Amino acid sequence: MSEPTRFSNFIRQIIEADIAAGKNGGRVVTRFPPEPNGYLHIGHAKSICLNFGLARDYGGRCHLRFDDTNPLKEDIEYIEAIKEDVCWLGFDWGEHLYHAADYFDQLYEWAVKLIRAGKAYVCDLTADQIRDTRGTLTEPGKESPYRNRSVEENLDLFRRMRAGEFPDGARVLRAKIDMASPNLNLRDPVMYRIRHEVHHRTGDRWCIYSTYDWAHGQSDAIEGITHSICTLEFEDHRPLYDWFLDQIDPPHRPRQIEFARLNLSFAVMSKRMLNELVRDGHVSGWDDPRMPTLAGLRRRGYTSEAIREFCERIRVARADSTVDMELLENTVREDLNPRVPRVMAVHRPLKVVIENYPEDRVEEVEAPNFPDDPPRMGLRKLPFCRVIYIERDDFMESPPKKFHRLSPGREVRLRWSYVIQCTGVVKDERTGEVVELRCTYDPDTLNAPLPEGRKIGGTIHWVSAAHALKATLRLYDRLFTVPNPAGGEADFKTYLNPSSLQVLQEALVEPSLAEARPGDRFQFERKGFYVVDLKDSQPGMPVFNLIVPLRDTWAKMVKTGQTE
RNA sequence: UGGGGCGUAGCCAAACGGCAAGGCAGCGGACUCUGGAUCCGCCAUCUGAAGGUUCGAAUCCUUCCGCCCCAGCCA
């Protein structure tokens, strides 16, 4: 489960002040209110950690409430996915699972109350007409000609709206506030619209559905929410939130507090865009490991601990911000580093024949599973023989000065094994491509410290040709090539990274990985953290997803030309 | 242009009138059978700008500048 927060923020300060002042009887009740119209993403994780974290730390409770007031967009598929994601993230709503739909009757009654009080009216204007009479940012709107209908007429019409006497869009119920308000949300906002739609929860019982504004604050009040936390774009709605509450005058009075939503560089976070990526097949689904969805991150191999820690580190404030993708990546690395076993996997194999090693000999060398603290995870045995494979990148025919891996005439250490020296290069006659290396090994160097003065440049990973397992490696990179794909001139999809997924079918992994089960995580030494794919990995044909690569200072040197 | 917000390092962010935390990134160095990890050090004379108040200002006041949100019968 989750642990107490380490950092305060302005919301905590408000809550602490409220508790000190004895507001709400000292109770803290929050809620996470997703609309079931898409999958949860890491931005939602920020909200979940915030809301459930507040409840956890102040001895309160946090409700999971589905804000399901629009049957056109919502689907039960999303309900289940959302519940799974919240659980996986490590939070528990206990008994407090709610749906705005459960309050439709109460909402209807309160609407009638507003009509009786002359604070709401049925308006026959079309959607277009309502828009045209709303005014602009600088000009006031015009009052609807239906604004001053009698209470009786309004009551009758509203009842008939509910009874299904009118087609979709024919009429709406509007709050009667102020068409000249500088806050457009107060210009007689719509409370109910007619939609002859089946709702996933209420079936065909209703054909009028409340809007967000008329449902949200009321739902908060019904549930006894004390602090209703939402994102900045709802700030303009707060006066309306409060106005509605004033009209119904509930026993519990929630307070809306807004914070800045999470933006992540090199990613998109809007449901519309994520939906589009899925719908148009740019990714394999909501759980594609490149997606910033919780389902995607889970499949990618991220741990819920890492995501919670990330949400902690990004903090909560009111300034619009975009967090560096690198912070997320650093957080998983830090989480995985101390708890994941190390193994060897050759991504792009290059054959090496050790000429002075006996043809039929097979040795077993011992390797610690967690070299930084060997006793913790024990040892495994690695078969070693005459023919091995190493990483293609670990050999260069004419290397720059600072390259300290294999090249003709040079020595390297094979991880947990011998020191070898490259004595020959075999090339494809046609292409000139290096297809094989001839080497010799030094029999005195197995697990032995090197004598004084003898220095070996580097250590590289390897697998035994006769024993290695074939594996598929899926190398994931950021989905977009620019820091702010949603903010560019062009459509965000034009910034899709064409190499966000590279599949290596010919990878070779050490035989101990035969035991690996879906969901198991490893560090492929010198490469990155990997997870056995939950869906596609098969016993004979394992599939590993790259969770996050290891920091690679050599790559950085190559990139900046610092190799000489 | 009306209303509502927000500006502290490349990216987050603290500081609540008392002398600019921390994290990520970056840069040095130590160590290393992972060019990983770890460890050590450096990294804002300064808080969007300009004025003002004050013994003292990122914090208070004024003006200006910039960015975000709002004209759905979406949430």
C-alpha cells in the first residue's frame, strides 16, 4: 500500500487550517471522480495519489465516483479498467464506490426545487440559438425568450421532458442566473439536456441527463465530500458550483480547490488524443507500452511504487507545468535498481569463436544475481564454451580513443568469465560486414583478479552459443519526437516517433531466463530494465519489453563527439 | 478586448517580511568485473520587468510584460 506523503502543498495547508478551525467536524473526505469514457493516464495518477493520499494522511476517506452523466460517451468497459488501475496503483476505496447516476432522482428533485424557487426554467432554444445568445467574452448575452415562463409551465414542461415527450435537443433546463455575467458559466447554464439514450447504469429510465455542473457539486454534497479537488480549468466553474450549492443548501458543504494538471514532455495526455492513437492504430491499444496510460505503463513494466513516487516528486501546485519525461524514467530506474536481478542478454549478436578453447568443453561459471550485494539474491551458473555471442556494438574495427571494448588486438573481460583478445575478424565477402570474431582466451583470468599492472579496458556481456535462448526484445522509446506534440502547429500525430518501437527477433538471452514468468523484471546488464510481457510472451519464445534503458554515458559521448 | 488564474535555474518546486530548500537534468572527480549503481563536489548575489513601502522584499503596494483557461445541450 501507499506510504505517507513527504511533501506538503497548498491543499494540505488549506486542509490543515480547516481541521484546526474545526470545519466539517474535522473530517476530511475527498473523491476521485473519473468519467468512464477512456482509460486512466499518469495525469489521473497524480489526482488519485493526491486525493487518496489526503484521505490516508488525515484519517479521512476517499470515494471513487464515476461521473457518468453522459451516456453518449461512456462505456462499462472503462469502468472496469478504471477500477483495476486504481487498485493496481495501490489505493482502496473500500465501501465508497459511487456513481453520479445513483443520484439522478435526488438531482431531479433538487431541479424541481430550483424551478419552484424561480431559479431554473425550461428553454426551447436550439443549441445554436443558445450559443448565439450567450454573448461573447466582451459582450453580455441576451436573455432567452423563455426565461420568464411561469413556475407552473416550467414544472409541467420539465416533467414532460423527463417523461420523454420531446425529442433530443428540443428543450433544456437552464439555471436562471445572469446573462450579463462576465463569467460565461453563469450565463444561464444548461442543467439538463434530452438524450434518449440507454445509460450503462440506469438503463432507459431516464431520457434527460444532467450536465457536469449540475451533477458534480451536488454529488459532492450528497457524499459529504469536504474538499472537492479538481484541475485548474474548472476554476471558472467554482462560482457556479457555489451558486448551485447555495440554492439547495445541503447539510454538507463541499469546497472546490483546483490544482495544475500534469503535463509530461514527449507525451500527450488528452483523452481525445489518446483515444485517437488507439482508434487509428498508431498504438496496439490502451495498454500499448508506449502509452502514458496506467495500463500502458503497467504493461511496460513500471511498478506502481515508481508511479506513486513520481507523483510525489512532481509535487502539487497551481502553476501550469510540464514535467520532464526524464524524471519519470529516473524514478523507475531508482525503484527497480535495488530490487531487480541482473542477467545477460545480447541484443544484436555477433559470433565469437575462441580458438584456443577446447572444441567440446563446457564450463560453468558462477554469476551473482545482484552484484552490488551478492548474498541478497544468490548465484546462478552460466555455461561457457568455445563459441559465444557478444553485442555487435561492443566491437569496433577501428575504434576511437575512448572506446574500451573489443577491437582487433585488444582485450576485454567477459562478464563473470575470462579475458579474451581479438585476433581476427571474419567478414562477409560481399558486404564487408563483420560476421564473426576470432579470439583467444586467457585461462588464468576466470574470476581472478588481474595481476598488478595489467589493465583491461572494459567488461562486456555475452551468451554461450550452444546454450543461449532466442528471445524477442521490444525496445520502446518515447512516442513523440518533440517535447510538446499537442502544442505544435501541425496535428500531434505528425510528431509520432517512427522508431518508438523496435523489435529485435534475434536476441539471445542466457539460459536461466527459461524460468522467467510474465511480469518478471530483470536488468539486462549494461542495457536496461526489462519485463516479460504479460500478454505475448510464450514459454519457448519469451518476449521482453524494455522498461527503461540504463543511463549510457558512452552513447552520450558518441553523440557529443567526446570519444577521442 | 471581459472574467478567472499563473510567472523562482534547462524541467518540477520550497520559501508565508529576516537574508533563495530539495529533486530531475547538466558539469567535474572518486570508485567499479555493468561506460550502470554508489559516493563527493559544482550548478539562481537572485525570484518576468520597472518603480515604491520597509532597517530589511521572491514575499506588501503600483504600473507594465508574458503565458494558461472560459463563448459544449463535454467533463
